[in-house]
Amino acid sequence: MPADFWDHEVMAAAFADRDMGAVLAAYRHHPHHVSRVTQDRMASWLGISQAQLSRYETGENPIDRIDRLRHFARALGVPGDRLWFDRVGIPSQADRPEQGTPPDVLAAAWDASSIARSVEETARSDLAISRRAALTGAAAVAMGPALVEPLQRWLHPLQPLSKWSSSAAIGEEELAALQRVADGLRGWGGRGGYGLARKAVLGQLEELAERLSRAPAGPTTERAFFIGAELSKVAASMSWDAGMHDAAQRYYVLGVRMAKAGRNDPFAALCLAAMARQMFDLGRPEDGLELVQLGQYGARRNATPTLEALLRTREAWAYAQMGRVREFHRAVGQAQDSFAQRRADAEPWWLDSFDEAELEGVIGARMRDLAGHDPRQAPGAEQHIRRALDLRDPARVRNRTFDVIGLARTRMVAGEPEEACGLIHDVLPTAAGLASGRVVRKLQDFAKEAERHRDLPVVRETREAIRGVRTA
């Protein structure tokens, strides 16, 4: 299209709203076209159904995944300078009077005092942001060298806090109280992304960071920084679950920084592994792999066997998305070898969730991803996922839900749509009760993969039921 095509008022308004559904509608109705662009015609360009396109254009199904935004932009040839979701560090313009620009956590200094101030300012800023504004800015995440290169600084020695301060040192009693609060808030990490739970975590994080900015150096201060790292990771997980990828990235970065100030490099590596998983979710396996390797290098001297296994599964995740079969199986074998060497009594509590069930579930789900490149991987994927379900603690409801959805997607790859839909129907009531954005997005992935069997009544019924969970 000519350059002035994108400057037309119908396009300009859609870009200003940062709404890809509106961009698709504006493109179709643009007066430049000699013949009308129907929904069927555009849907074929995008590789989706006419019904999906209609829901995108009306706003019924918001488009908030980076990989999908990029795919649609490429299909239409949208110029790079119009892609709001691929700009680094651009905050939302929505609701600007009630919010300040979130601090640039990647550019901040790496001394302990600066880390505390960065956490305090970020938490305070995000507490003032409305839900609408946060979701509007959710795609403005750093990627590529802009993300990885600043994080390499965590490998360098940290300039500590001063040994002297006008405020008293953090005492054991105060530290124990902080830990009790953190323990209580950590349990909210899997209860959905936004609302009072997340605000409670951010409020406690802001208060803790303000205290740390005035505390002198010492063992209790380092332990308090580690509590801050825990809370930052919980805030990141909640933000990611709600689809607020920019906020999630900020708190993962802050988790790395707080863990560094708390002299806990293994936990910093865990935060990097979580950031890598976010990159995989956004369709950026190369970035995710670099983050994993950064974590592996930084924790090479003090990683426990469980942490080594977890990092290897993240490495395998990247290879699965890239279709690198040999590297995938090598990384999986190394993960299994490391896990076999673990001693439960020598592992930190924050790795308790990475048990044998989680190992099997992650390997199975990633083999299913690999089956998209090599269908021969599908039987192995199903074997691992079924093993995970056999081992999984019934109390871990969300993990079991992910397992069942993963198994259903594997059966779909194997050409068994009826069985796949039966699994989804069984798990839908549980999924609806979880109120988890990540669970909903996994269900949407299933619905997309089931589209090629849309002529089957059971598939149409299942996809409609998934839509009901989305809009409930």
C-alpha cells in the first residue's frame, strides 16, 4: 500500500486506540480499495475463520497476544513505525491523568539502594494505574538486545548498601513479620491476575522497598531483599496471568534485582527462567533461550539439581518452539539426569513446586509443541502428560487443568478430535472456576487448533463452550 494509505483518518484512529481489531476493520473499509475487501477474503489472508475475524473487529475477542498481533501486521504489510506493540518502553496513553510513566527497570543502576528505590517507585506507579490503562499498555514489552543486554549486568558484583544509616537495622522480629506476610500473599499467586490480591502484593512490596531504601547493610537486610524478590515474582505471575505482559516483565526484572541484592543468585536464575517462559508465550523463543542461558551461567556454581533440571526444561522449551528436535531431546535428557540427583532435604522451598509431576508435565507439553514440527513426537508427549496426571497432587487444580488441556491438544494433533473435545468438556467447569487468564488462553489455543475439524458437531459445540468461558 502507498504510504498515505496508513495516514487516512480511519486508519489513524485505529492505530491511536492500539486496537488490532479496529485496524483490521479500518483496513477492510479503507476507500483506497478498488473492490470491497470482504471478511471472508481478509480471513483467508490471516489464516482464520470469518467468524473469528468478525469477533475481532467488534471487539468481542480482544487481540492481546504478541505472536498474533505480529502475524496480522505482517499479513497486511503494516509499516514497522505503526506497530505500537513492538516498541520498547512505550507506556500506555490511556488514562494518562491518573498515572505516571512506569520507571525503566532495565536502565536503573544495580547498587542495592537504587534497586530498593526502583522497586518502590514501580510498585507505587502500578498501584495508581487503572485496569483499563494497564491492559492497554500490556504489549509494550522489551525484546531482543534491549531486554537481554541490560540483564547481563546481574553477573557483575553488586555495590552493597552502606553499613551505616539513619534508620535502625531490620531486626529478626520485623523480618519474621515480613516473611509471614509474604507467605500469606504467595498463596494468592495462582488466583487470577488483577484486583485486590495483586494490589495487596504491590502494596506490601512498596512498603518493604521503602524500608529497605533506609536500612543499613547486614544479614537481615539481605534476607529482606530476598523477601522482596519473592513478592516481585508473585506480582509478575499475577500480571502475566491477567495478560499484562509489560507489568509482568517489570516485576520479573525486579525479582532478579532484589534476589541479587539478597545474595541469592539461584532465585535470580529462577526469575530469569520465568521471564523466558513469558518470552515463549509471546512467540520469542530466541529471546527466551538467551534468558535461560544467562540464568544457567549466573547460577553455575550454586544451582541445585532441581534448579538445573528446571533450567534445562526451559532450554528444551525454546528448542521445541524452534523445531530443533535433536537439541530438544538432549536438553530433556540433561533435565532428567539432573532431577535424578536431587535430594529433597537439600533443595530450597521455592523449588517445591517443581516435582516429578511438573517435570513430566513440562516435558510432555513441550513434546506436543515439537509435534507441530515433527508429528512423530505426539505419542511421547501423551505418555509424559498422562504420567504427570498420575503423579499430580489433586490440590494443584490449575496444574492439573493445564495437563488435561495439554493432553486434549495432543489428541487433536494425533487426529482424534472427538476424544480431544471430550477431555475439554470434562475440564471446562474447573477452568471456569479458576478465573485464570493463562488457562483461558490455553483453551483458546485448543479452539484454534480444532478449527480444521469445525465440520464436526462436537468440535463446534466445544469451541462454543470455550467462548462461554472466555466471556463468563
